Amino acid sequence: MSATQILFWFLSALAIVSALSVVISKNPVYSVLSLIITFFAVSGHYILLNAQFIGIVNLIVYAGAIMVLFLFVIMLMNLNQDNEPQKNKWLKMAGVVSGGCLMLVFVAAFKTSEVNGKIAQTIDGNIGLTETLGKALFNEYVVPFEISSILFLSAMVGAVVIGKKGD
Amino acid sequence: MQIGLTHILVLSATLFFIGVYGFLTRKNLISMLMSIELMLNSANLNFIAFNKYVWPNKLEGLFFTLFIIAIAAAEAAVAMAIIIQVYRQFKSVDVDEPTIMKE
């Protein structure tokens, strides 16, 4: 096994185990910390897939900004204890069975699809670097870029207006 | 054994259904939001994988991922504001608590 394959299997196992720990742990603080580990593993996958810029942006935005926001809100509301009410056991069992069946269907679909056995084809290794992405972002994708800035402005105003104290 | 596209698709499907399970079984609004973030991340992984394996000379998949990350950040901020407001009104973040629109 080459180093890439060992890294791939290691990161996949890490991502799945920590994602399970996100949904299983009762304490929301532990959930957030496991979610950060999942994001690190997914960023490692991005870097293995030649998308270095996206990997770093994923780390900075998700693990850095969004998860800190989650932790702040959990601490603010005093939720860091294990007394979250649980749904009933049969409902959980039904969730596992139906989710697992749908996942089996997905995996079976992948097995027989056209993409099966496609090997990575890299034209050149620097397609995911900042220079290429930046040039394309400010030439072909400049309109969606500006629209997303308007989205951010409205989200910021909306968050302040909704979260304000009083009516 | 080479790592093919199928391996990554199976990985992202697994992450997606872990997210679906968490979304269906948790009662805490914040935990449900975390499950949604898991699902968004598995979709991102798919975009990047298809970009590399099927159209390696294009950039569409990378840009979809970039915009999904941006929209997820905006969505998390607004959702947190709503959750804080729900907590102020009902003194809990349980999804079963806010029932005033039913009456």
C-alpha cells in the first residue's frame, strides 16, 4: 500500500468514527469537538483530492468560525450537561433501519454505475491552487461572487435583527 | 488496490446517512444543526471527488464547494440567532417546546 492509500483509509476511518460520535454523544460540547475532528479529516480528503485551497478554507471557515459560534452558543445556554431528552428507543431503531436500507441502495447503485473503477486522472497537480481558483473566481464567476456578498450582508442584518433583545 | 471514485462516494454516503440519523433522532436544535453541517460536508466531498475523477481540467466542482461553504456560514449565523431567540422565549432548545403556532 502506498502512502496515499494509507492516508485515505486512515482519514476515512477517522471521519466515520468521529461523525458517529457527533450523533451519539449526549453532551453537546463533545458533539462539537468530534465535529471539528470530522472537519479535519474531510479537509485531509480535500488535500488528497488535489483541492488544497478548498481544504484550507474548509478548516478556517468550518472548524475555525462556525464551530466556535456553536461552542459559544452552547456555553451561553448552559447546555453542557448530559440531560438532553432522548427520543424513544423504537423510533431510533426505525431511524437506523430506514437510513441503513437507503444507504445500501446508494452503495448498490455505485457498484453498477458507469463511474465504477474510474482512476484519478490528473492533468496537472495545480488545478486546486489559489492562483488558478482566484483567476477563475474573478473572471468567470464574478457575478455569483458578488451575489454571495449580498447574501452575506442580508444574513448579517437578519442575524442582528432576529437576535436582538426585546420585540 | 487503487482508490477509485467509488470509495469516496461510499465514504460520503456513509457520512450523509450518519447526518440523517442524527437529524432524525436528536431533539436538541443545536445538535440537529450539527447534523445538517455533516450532510453539507458529505455533499462537498462528492463535488470535489467528481471534479477530480471525471472532469479534472474544470473548476466547477471546486466553485460549488466554495459557495456551499459560504452559504453554510450564513445559514449557521441566522440559525444561531433564531435558536437564541427560541431559548429566550421557551427557556429550552428542545424542538418539541415551541408549539404556540399549533394553537
